[in-house]
Amino acid sequence: MDALIEHLRTLLANYGYNFAAALAILAVGWYTAKVFRRVVVRASRKAGLDETLAVFLSRLAYVAALVFAVVATLHKLGIETSSFAAIIAAAGLAVGLALQGSLSNFANGIMIIALRPFKLGDLIETAGIAGVVSAVSVFATELTTADNRKIFVPNSKVISGNLTNYSANPTRRVDMVIGIGYDDDIRKAKKILEHIVTSDERVLEAPAPIVAVSELGESSVDFVVRPWVKSTDYWAVRFDLMEAIKLRLDAENISIPFPQRELRVYNMEPKTA
């Protein structure tokens, strides 16, 4: 028993200082990492960076500071840190190979946050999906569709394909094609369409709306109707104009041709002598 106590005293005398110093380094490193994280958050917000990017940078700084503190602690305890760093590098490579897709989403998420092709609340279409941006993370972009579904699109899909931002500009043009019959008066129809468009208070005066004959089709004379509206009024104006045009043309006895097929029935019974 006395030998054991003496051995412990010897270990404490030889390594006690290093152990205490290692604990102090770890404690100071942990505290410094927390302070560093708060400093990075404040600096990022002051620089006007996106909130998601600010949070990500603060976490990255926190982890980096902790890793540095752990390495310094191990070095103080006499542990060879070069081999430890090699192990971490090998583990990082293995994890990176296993998570190639996630890392791709992560890298593209950083690009989205940095470049900001859209912001929260924008109506976008990407990867064949249209919806309002409700959240942006470093791995996926969350969209809320018109029927209130939440869809998570991987950031790699957002960046690699075409991206349409319907909310980027304050105004949009409503493109409609209205066909009338060849026997109808196109001058009268044009005046009616112009009156319907200009009577809607949501239609902007500049740029001026366009109503013009665009094509002589197979069964109709086609007008293009192109008013400009605020982006937030786009769908409401389009739906209301379509209804108003149909009702007014019906009231004015102007036909709207629709596809028709002629069906002929032949009697294939053999003739009797």
C-alpha cells in the first residue's frame, strides 16, 4: 500500500503540473471558442451578411477554436499531435467520401447564402418545383407550394439547374392569347379587349399594355393581351381578366373557337343481292 502511495506521489510530482496546465488550456480554449463565436456573429451581422451565413460562420469558428484547444491540450500532456492530426485527416477523408452528396449540398448552400439569388418570401421555381422560399439552410432550400405543401429541395439541385425568381422584379407582364372566329369583327374585338384591360385599376399605365393580332391560326384569329402588373397582383389579375374577357365576348356575340371533330359513321354491312 505504501509503495502504491509513493508511486502516485511520484506521478503527481512528475506530471501534475502538465496535467493542471492541460486542464487550464482546455478551459481557456473552451471559453475563448464561445467568445470567438459571439464575435463572429456580431461581425457578420454588422457586415450585413445573411443570418444563415452568420450562424454557420460562428459555428465553424467555434469548432475550429475547440479543435485548436484540444490539440494544444494533448501536446501539453506529451501526446504526439502529428499522429493525432494524421488520424483526424484520414477520418475526415473517409467521411468526405461517404458524404459526397451532402458535402455537395453543403457547398452549394454556401453559394446560395453568399450570392443570394433569392431571399425568404420570394416565389421561385427550381428543379421543376414552384413555391415560396420559407427557409434556406446549408443543405436544402425549403419551399411552400401554392397548396401549402412543404418541399425540401437539395441545394445541389437548386444551383445545378435553372432557377426562376418570380419576385426578383417589382413588376411582371401577364401574357394571354385570346382567339376569336374568322367571321367576327377584329376591330370591335380589339376595342373590347383594350377596354377590359385598361379598366382594371391593377394594370399599370407604364409600360403600356399591348393588345394586337398575333397570328391567323387554323381556326381562329389570335390576339396577344399583355398588360403589366405588380408581381404580387399577377395571378389575381390574370384570373380576373380571363373571366371578364369571356363574359364580355359572350355578351357581344363574339365567338371563341374551340377544337371540334367531325365523326362520320359508315354502314359496312355487306349488300344483299
